[in-house]
Amino acid sequence: MYSKYLLKLFLVICFVGSSAIASAQVERSSELYQTILSKDSLLFTIGFNTCDISQFESLLSEHFEFFHDTDSISNRSQFLTGIRNGLCKSPATYQSRRELVSGSTEVFPLYKKGKLYGAIQHGRHRFYENIQGKPERFASEARFTHVWILEDGVWKLNKGLSYDHQTGD
């Protein structure tokens, strides 16, 4: 009787422990973490910061949805139109820059039947703006969560959430 209790306790501990390990964030040195960070850099350092719309077009899933706490929800088409006609309409008169807060990024793998199919990226980012050649100024800091999905072996951003925007005011 006592040994059955110990066996059950051992199995529960193993199950809980393996569940915790399976859902833990990956190490910063892992291939998955580095891959997601490189996609983030393409999307923001190149795409967002320089208005290279082609980066968005190649990295966003056809099923992309974007949720913003001060600007509502948009699908891929609406998001791209908003970037073209808003943020990137006239970089000479208005330019925004996104900066990833160093050390804030966490990446969590997503598995189905033991096979990696995606990742959740969570972190904080800061936004700066340059208006008509004036010195760049801090605009806001926010949290973000991105859901990256492997689509035919290619990482695509499927969901984007940007929330908890805080201004310097």
C-alpha cells in the first residue's frame, strides 16, 4: 500500500515537472530564440524603422491579426494599408522607430504531438518619433506578444498584440 502511494506521488511529480519544463521559455542561446529574434529584427529594425513594407509582406501570415490597445484590431490587409498610408506615408515629415527593450524578450515553443509548430514571443518595446526633422523624442513603451507559426517550414507572424502603452507624460 505504501509503495503504491509512493509510485503515484512519483508519477504526479514527474508529470508536473515535465509539464513545467515543456512550457518553459527557451534559453536565449537556443536556435529557436535566435530565429525568433532574427524575425523580430527583420520585421522592426528593417521593416518598421525604415518603412520597408516588403518585410511585412514576407513575414506576415495570410491569417495575420493585430490587436492594439489604442488602435483597435486589424487583419493583414488592413494592417499593411495602415502602415503604407499612415506610419510610412511620408517618412520625411514623420518617422517612427521601434526599439526592443534589452533583455525583455521571452520565447515559448508551441508543440503539437511533440512537433514544433510555432512560438510565442513576449517582451517590451519602446517607440520614438521624429517629426519634420526635429530631434527624435520618446513616444511610448508597451508590452507585446507575438505568435509565430511555421507555415510550410517558414516562420510567419500570425498574431500580434501591442498593449499597455505608457507615454512619458
